[in-house]
Amino acid sequence: MCGIVGIVGKSPVGQSIYDALTVLQHRGQDAAGIVTISDNTFRLRKANGLVKDVFHTRHMHRLQGDIGIGHIRYPTAGSSSSSEAQPFYVNSPFGISLAHNGNLTNADELKDWLFKTARRHVNTTSDSELLLNILGHELQEAGGISLTPDEIFTAVANVHERVRGAYATVALIIGHGMLAFRDPNGIRPMVFGKRETETGTEYMVASESVALDACDFEFVRDVAPGEAIYFSEDGQLHSKQCAKAPNYSPCIFEFVYFARPDSTIDKMSVYASRVEMGRKLGQRIAQVWDDLDIDVVIPIPETSNDIALRIAQQLEVPYRQGFVKNRYIGRTFIMPGQEMRKKSVRRKLNAIGTEFKDKNVLLVDDSIVRGTTSEQIIEMARAAGAKKVYFASAAPEVRFPNVYGIDMPSANELIAHGREVEDICEQIGADKLIFQTKDDLIKAVGMHNPEITQFETSVFDGEYLTNDIDQGYLEKLDAARNNEVKETSDKNADSILDLHNEGAS
Ligand SMILES: O=P(O)(O)OC[C@H]1O[C@H](OP(=O)(O)OP(=O)(O)O)[C@H](O)[C@@H]1O
Ligand SMILES: NC(=O)CC[C@H](N)C(=O)O
Ligand SMILES: [Mg+2]
């Protein structure tokens, strides 16, 4: 999951974009980038690393201009080379710079078409650079040098026709303004907001509402699935539904894990959804485990904290923070390699012995994906003296790869793939294991916005709503991106030919 942000301001926007990226850091830890426009010239700084490490004072001084976009990356396609950090840039038919959250499912077809028909060369293996070139091509077909909002919307409508997958996108078009659009299923989130200043209204788009809060922008609304919003440089706002058949289906995993609890996505509070996940799971535990002998409920920090607290209330059992999280270690699941993920669990979490000694503990996590966290945490709980270790997951069994922006390319790496609950329980070493049902998860999130009747839930049920994913596609994805392949390609990532990146050293 990446994070995107864009601001059309009335004064320099570099610092606000930086601030927005820091509060979106939980969506990607691999690379960060900002592009601004000043004197009709793009200013770019992007590199691998966290926001705080990528941008130094000297870079911020150079990121001048009242309009700009930013990105933080968690790769789901191509390599993790710094040459695939975003935003990307293309110089025709205008200077365009683009940042993308999501993943395209027809990338091979698009690359071929771009080369053979649109005669555009793409220099990296990133799907986002393909998206940029498709947009460039469609802008060229739709508009002249003056480029009207209608011409821009025609271009986006044609992008929707060509591109499959998930794409929340923000782009700068030099000499014109900023364009934001969301795929017709609205899989990845995007909000927009405004800020009134003495010199006029400023606009901002971002992956999550928390970025608007951090920069003092007032939330206006979510960008609708298939919709495009165009903010001209002089501050005019135009919007249009550009998809023929939009079908609101936000990714439910945003609510389970990805998004920050203080964000609201598609009118649904992430925090309230997690609390309700806890209530429902608590009810289920009480029903299914009638011989309940739980002494204490303990979350696996950090995402599951709110869920575990609600489970404890439901079960009328004490809630204790039995694990301490090292605040200097990032999120484990979005780290690039399995080796790094494994090592990080113990560096990140440590047990407080007294909370476990001679107790039957119920450990709660938001999800079990590869089982990296649960397996090690259960060992730690036992080593700290727990009598019995029970485990509850607020998401159902994750059994299928994700193709829409979460890096789960390989079914074989998912601990629940081809396994039933007893089997998974044995694998992670728990005494008992329980999962939320898919139905309850959908209700827990969906109750906050009755307009949403469908969610993107493919990791739980294998149903891919873009209708273009078959076994052949999944096998190819697995072969290209499984752990082994990724670890080798990441070692070679820096040798990938890069174009000049100002200030990269
Ligand atoms: O089964 P796994 O493959 O281990 O993946 C699931 C775990 O990874 C995530 O935590 P993470 O450490 O990324 O972040 P958090 O601090 O937000 O919980 C998630 O919250 C689970 O704890
Ligand atoms: N997680 C994402 O949104 C990734 C965006 C894009 N597919 C990339 O790999 O850079
Ligand atoms: Mg976690």
C-alpha cells in the first residue's frame, strides 16, 4: 500500500507535502518522493528510505512552488530500486508527474501496447510508470496545447478503458494543474479537502483523511470510484465521473490493517470499524469456546490494540498490554523481505513477563498473513510463562494472493492457504485459534456506511472483481514475485539503470 498526496496552494507547499507524507508513513516504508513546480520547472527529490531520511533541509529548500505531489512507497510491482521510487515524470505531451497507490493487473499488456502502438518507452519495471504513460498518451489524443477540463476528463475516461486493477492517482500537468482520479471500483482510498487562506482556497488530495488533519485542511469528501477531480493552477476545481460503470468496492484490508485508526475512508471510521470487529469477535469467542478459561486479553501491538480492548470488554476479562513495542522499528508486514520481517518481530516486540506468568492468555491480532508474527509471539508468550496461549484474528483466514496493491503475491507463502483452522493453529503453536468470519468483518466495517454494499475481499475468498485474474495470472505473479525471487532481485536492485535523479546522493 502506498500513500499519495497532492496540494494546489497559494503559497509554497513543500513543507505541507512533507508533513502529509510523514503521517502516511504507515502505508509504505521503502521509498519517498516529492515533486513541486516552480518557474514552470519540476523539482524532484525521491529516494529509498523513510520520509525523515529522504528529505534533508537542502532538498526542502529546492522543493519550491505552490503546487506539488508526494508519494511513499511499498512496492507491489517491479523492483524496490530507487529508480522506481515515485513520483514518475514524462515529458510528452506536457511535463507530467504522477504518483500512484495500487497495482495494475494488465501491466504486461499495457507495456506491449505502449511500445508497439503508442510508441512510448518505459524505462523501469514499475506499473506506475506505465500508468503515467497511458495518461500521457490519452492526454495527447484528447487535447491540444490549451487542455480544457473536458479534454482531461476524456483522457481519464480512456485511461479507465485501458487500465485494469487498482489505482488511486495524483498527477501534475505542467502549465495546467493537478489531476486526481480513482479506479472505477474505488479499491484504494482517496479523499480531498480544502484550506481557506487570505489569498484564496487551497486544495489537497490524499490517501487518508489523517493527512488532511495534519496539514490543517478541512475534509470535503472522498473522491468517488471512477471520478476525476482537476484543480487548475489558478485554483478552479472541476470534477466528473469518468467511468462507464463505477462499482464502489473499497479494499476491506485497509480497515483491518493498512489505514491509521484516526482516518475515515469512504465515510467509514477505521477506528470504529476495528472496535466493532472486536465486539463481533468477542461475541463469537464466547459462543464457540463455551469452556472459556481466559485470564487476560493481550493485543499484539500496534494495529490490534483497539480490537483487543473491545474483545476484553465483551468477554469481561482484563485487558493488559503484555507486549512493549519498540517505537523505533517500523511495521513488520510491509518490510521488503521475509528474513527482515522475521528478525524484526523480536526487535520490535518484547513481553512483560508478569503479564503472562501462570496465566491463560488470549492474544489478539488484526490478521494472520504469513504467520511471521503469530508464531514468534506465541513462543514469546510461552517463554514468559503463559499456561495456555489462545489466539484470535480479527480478519478471516487470508488464503489468496492480492493483486490490488498489497504485496501478497504468492499463495504458498500465506499460512492459511490450503490449511484449515486446526492446521494453522498447530503451525503457529497456539492452544486454540479463532478467526472472524468474512460476514462479520464486512458487517463490522459496512455498518458505518450503508451506501457501500460491496468490499474488495479477494484475499479471503479469491474473488477478483476486475474479472481478469485467472490461475495463469496468479502463477505468473508467484513466479515473478515470490520471496526467493524478490530477495535476489532486491540485492541487484541498485544496479538497475537509473535516470539522473537530482540530489540522489
Ligand atoms: O502474519 P504476518 O505475516 O506476520 O502479518 C500479520 C501481522 O503484520 C502486521 O503487523 P505489523 O508489524 O506490520 O504492524 P503493526 O505494528 O501496525 O501491527 C499485522 O498487524 C499483524 O500483526
Ligand atoms: N503499494 C502500492 O500502492 C504500490 C504502487 C506501485 N504498484 C508500486 O509498486 O510502486
Ligand atoms: Mg501487527
